[in-house]
Amino acid sequence: MVQIENKRFSFSGHESFQCRSLWLKKGYDFINSGKSFNDEDAVVILGVGKNMVASIRYWMKAFELLDSDDILTELAHKLLSNDGWDPYLEDETSLWILHHHLVTKGYATIYGLTFNELRREKIEFTKDNFLAFIKRKSEILRINTNEKTVGDDFDVMIKLYCRQDSKDKEDTLSGLLSELEIIKAHNREKDVYFIIENTERPNLSEYAILYSILCDQSFNMSVSLAYLEQEPNSVSSIFALNRSGLVNKIEALVSNDANITYSDQAGIRELQFKAKPTPFEVLDKYYAAK
């Protein structure tokens, strides 16, 4: 089983709020104007409660839009500035890019563990399955965790990715990544089961796949299909792609870029680069064509 061994687990910081659709742009504009989340008037300017101010800050860090010193990252400027790629996140590819960063960054532990490990153990899982999984990992790694905190974090993850039907008006505000439909829920035997199934993902742009591949600095000018399918934070793990879906995305990239080839010789399948673009160059090209 593929595993990621975190030196520390973090299951709190979001104040039990899933990231809402306009929070990242609101947070970006706030920090870009020279303000700080610690300012006394942050509540007034952002138009949310004190706990939500902390939550916006948390999510900007989790999505790699804000660094550890509360400085906006290059990704934040390129994506969310008024003349950026997609400041109001209207393009689904922007959500896939944010999903990539949420899983791979590891600032919010639950996402890397869920997409890289838990779903490889169980295609379907309940909240209790997740709690047992974290308890087992914590014991192996000798890390202290609080079951209630972990449970609350699980609830936030589900609200972030799954559309909610609730009598509570606040809970009906769908999480930012619910449009991706990568985590699905269904009721069975008085329990709620969640599934992250490997599929072909026709709504996932091949440019998001290429961006994710190029963000990995561990290879040079070629990378094997097996690596892209099996390694921690591989594109198949992050995006829950099956083999045919991954190969289809690769073939689409090859057909659109002469600098990318796909080799299948002697049973070794590789994605090869004649010239290797940067991740941001890939997105510059994608958004310029929209």
C-alpha cells in the first residue's frame, strides 16, 4: 500500500467551516491590499465572523495561496488577481488545481491521507472507518490525536466535497470543491458510506493533469505510467483516475504538444518531454485559450 508518513498530523484550524466559493478571492483581495488577518477590523472588512476570518486564513494556507508568513504565493497572484487566470473560480479546472494543492501540500493532513491511503484500503468507507484508520496510523507513528477533532475534520472534508442538504441554512452553502463530485455519498444500512472511485474523469482537463505532473520535482525528462498511477501524490491518486482515463489524458496532451511523447516499448510505458514547460506555463496556455 502506498503511504505518506507525516511527521505531524493537523486536523484543526478551519474552525469547523468548509471553504466557501468566494472566500479565497475575498481573502486574496484583503491581504493584497496590505491588510492582515490579525487586524482588529478584519471582521468588518471581510464581512464575516471572527472564526470565519481564521477559517479563510486556514484555507488560503491549505490551498497554497498563502505561505507560512501570511505572504501571498505566486499561485495566488496568478489565479486570483483581478487580471488573473480565474479570480472568481468560474472554470472547473481552477477547482481541480486547488484540489491538487490541497492534497499534495499536506497542510491539512486529512486530504493527503484520504486520497493516497484510505481509499486504497477501502473503496467505500464510513466516518467510523476513517476514525479507526487514523487511530491505527497514530499508534504506529506514535502521534497523539483527539478523536473529536479528527471527527470534526472529517465532517468538514465531506462538506467541502459533497453537496449538503440541511435544515441549517449555513450548512446548505456548498463547499468550494463540491462541483468536482470526486467524493460521493450514499446511505446504506443506517450509515453513510463515502466512495472515491477511480474513473475516467471526462470533466478533468488534461492541462490540470500536466500541471500536476510537472509540479513533481522528482523526475527529469521522463516519467513512467506506473509512477503516475502508484506513487504518493501521483495524478491517479490525487484525481482518482483509472488507467484508461490517465492514458486518454496523456494521449490528448501528446496530440496537442509536439514536445510531449508517450512511449510504449518492451512493456515500459513512459511520458517523455523533449522540452519541459513549467507548471505555470501550462496554465498560462490553458487559460489564454479560454
